[in-house]
Amino acid sequence: MYVLYVVMGIFCLVSGINNLFYGDGSLAVHYFLLLLFCHMIVFEFLKKPFEQKIYLLAAPLLMLDGIYQLFIGKEIFAGIIGLFFGFSLWQSRHRVKR
């Protein structure tokens, strides 16, 4: 799983930079938020989780980005992924809390 998140993070970084310069800016923000998600999960695997404040910031940002991509950006797949990962970060916050 660790390797999967690292590869997904590299993909999100490259796609975010590509969309930042040559594509849609809102999709670049979406990829950078997914990169933040991958970074946080990788650090959980390394047993060095972030503080809960970071989770409380990143989870609503991913959920809002998912809603934006679904209804305004018309990127259905990106919206579903954003909502799913935002909910996953919210659950991670509860797991780190214990």
C-alpha cells in the first residue's frame, strides 16, 4: 500500500504541475490536494501522523473540492474521488485521535 500511495503522489504532482501551466487551474488544485492526501497517508504508514489540525483543514478542503468538481467543474470522476478521499481523511483523523 505504501508504494501505491507514493506512485499516486508522484502522478498527482506531475498532473498538477501540468494542469497548472497547460490546463485547468481548478483541476491543478484538485491534484495538489490529492498529493497532500497521499503525503499524509504515507506519513501515517511511517508511524509519524500529522497533528489533528492538519486533518481538520485537509478533509473539508478535499470535500469542498469534490463538490466543486462535481457541480461546477463538471468532472464527475474527480469529484467522486475528492469526496471519497476527504471522507477517508476525516476517518483518519478519528483513528489518529485514539
